[in-house]
Amino acid sequence: MINLVKIMNGMMKMTEITSPEIRELLKSVEIIATRPAQATARELQLAPALFAKLMNCRTGGMIQIKTMIDGKEINFEVVP
């Protein structure tokens, strides 16, 4: 199972994204896109965190995704 750890006021330290994490990202995005009323808080947190991790890993950190809630930057780290 994939857990999320919210890190406030810190840089994201990313590890390489795994195939199970990519599958979780795709599942979360599918639920949000096709059945938004059934999306849970887990999917709503997991999708942006895993997408940020995917972009960071695939571009070697050249592209980073920042998540903002109520105008404040929130850094997520996905922890196996």
C-alpha cells in the first residue's frame, strides 16, 4: 500500500517512481476523471503527489509540479 506523508515548509525529496505507483496514479486519475463523485480523499491526494513524482523522476528534476491548497504550497512525498 502507498502512503502519503505531507511535508510542510520543505523541499520534496523524491525517490524513483515504481511501476505499482504508476498503476496507482492511473487508477486515481481514472476515478477522478470518470467517477468524480466516488473519488475519496486518498485518490484526491494520491493523484497530484504521484504525478509530481512521475514528472520529477522522468525529467530528472527539470520539471517539478507544485501543489497549492488555499494559496499555500504543500509538498507531498509518496512513501511505500
